[in-house]
Amino acid sequence: MAEFTLRLRRYDPESGEAPYWEEHTIELEPHRSVLEGILQAKNRFDGSIGIRCSCRAAICGSCGVKINGQPDLACHTHLGRAKKRSRDGVIEVEPMGNMPVIKDLIVDMEAVHWKKIRRVTPWLIAKQPVPEREYIVPRESMVDVTQSMACIQCGACVSDCLSMEVDPEFIGPAALAKAYRFVGDPRDDQTFERLQDLAEDPHGIYDCTHCFQCISACPKGVAPMSQIMRLRRRAGNDFHIEDRNNGERHERAFVSLVKQYGLLNEAELLPRSYGGDSPLAKFKPSFAGEAANSLPVIAKGLLRRKVRPAAVLKPHKLARPDRDQIKRIYDEVEGREARAEFNIYISGKDEDR
């Protein structure tokens, strides 16, 4: 047995009182889970502690919380390991973020998580006519969606999503990973419609900011951001959907600038997103209207020296050897006959999280 101190964030919205921290000392073996520690504190010291749990085997996803500031499953985190990762030897446990708190460590997943899951039509829309027996699906197609199928709906990725902090209407990593489960399934009859819907939605696939937080947070290796990138590639490269949010053209401009200069020239990014890939895009009429709307953002960039007037006229380039190396990467990737998709479930190792 060993002693561990749990610092639990307590909050009951119905009481009208502000949230507060409460500490309890529990005794358990270091290999026992944080969930078992919370349940011991609940049984011994305060039966009013609110915690949601079910399987205790990292399958149901019910016990998602933040442990030392990081989202995780309480049943999947050892007390000894959590103590080592803490700042002062005290294990801090608080509710997940981006969702309203019902009580203590319990959040309202219905208000955010499940609402967004329903938004992406999370079921298969069968092609017609339906086969008399079963669909014969290529093995490669099922392998492709295996990673997204591993999601246990714990909400850890939603909790840590920075895009949702800025834009609560963002569909979110969990729901978009679920969307790819059906977009990647050849039995679905609405692939184009699904992709167009998610591309045209201002809070859809192009609202993700590539912060990688959802990949770090996921306890099952689903890598939601990777699924969002797959949705983008399917929408832009396979179905050539040019969305009204300009997301596809913005990505294309981003890629072309790095290919040309070896690094991102932010002064050119907006003109090329709206005016095309040409270096003269800033002088095209199609860019004029958007430039006028973007004047406040451009002014901030100039004031904060993120964009320099000289860089607009004469953009910085990497040295020729470095640019040549980057160009070789482009040539190799673009020269492949088929697009390579990384899937940790078939490309990784057993010990990879």
C-alpha cells in the first residue's frame, strides 16, 4: 500500500457556489487506477463526490476526466504514474473541458459531444439495390476505417480541442472522426454529399487548426486530426469540392507557397487563397473584395510585425540547397501512383499508444 493525495475539483451548479478544490488522502497500490482512488475517497470521506464510470476497463469511455491538466480515462491511469507526472506530488483531477459541468467530475456530454455526433449522420446509408445476402467489401477499405472505428466516445479529444474553445460551434474532432468512418466505407451511398456538407459548413472540416491536441489526448490512438485531414483530402483531391469557406483553395495556396519558397510566405497566403496560385494573385480583381474585408486583420499583422511591407514585395526564400531538398519531398510524394494513408493500427507497433 502507498498513500496518495487526490485534489478533486468540486462544483455543483445548482448550489450557486463557486467551484473549489478538495483534497483527500487514500491508500492503494501504485498500480491501481485513479478511478479506484476517487471511489475510495467517495466511500471513505464524502459520498457526494460526483464521478461517472462503468466498465473500469478502458472500453466504455465513461470515466473521462482531466488528470494533472491532461484529459485521460481515470480507469486507465495508474496512481503511481499520475503522481510522477504531477507538479507537487498531488494528483489533480478535474472535469473535462469544452463541456458544461453537471456536478464535480461529471460533464454534460449530451449538450456538446453527442449533439455533434448526431450532426454528422453517424450511420451507414446503404447503396441501392441492397444485396440479397451481404456486401462484399475489399479488405483495404475496411482497414482504412479501422482507426476511426476504435473510438470509444470518451470525449477526451473534445475536452482538449483548441478550435472548440475559440469556436464552440466547431463540429469537433470526435464527430469528424466518426464522419470518416462512413466516408471511407464503400458501402455508403452519400460519400459526396457528406463531404460537401462538411466542407461547406463554416464550422466543418476546414475549421480545424492542426494543433494536434486531439491526437495527444486520445487514449485509443484514433488520431482524430488525421481523420479530419483524410476528409479534406477526399473532398479536395478526390471530389474537387471548392467550398464557399475557401478552405480547399487556402490549403492549395499553403502547399504551393512552401513548394516555391521553402517556407510559408504569410503575406502571399491570402492573395493566393482568393486569387489563385500565381505570384501576381494580389493584383487580381477576385482578391480585391476579400482584401478590403481583411484590412483589420492585415493592419494587426503590420502593427505586430508579423507581416512586413518589404516581405510583400520581396518574399524571403530558403537557401537553394534547402529548397532543393524540400522540392525533392514534393516530387517524391506527388510522384506516387497512389496516395499513402498512415494508419497506426496497421503501420504502428503493438507498444505504440
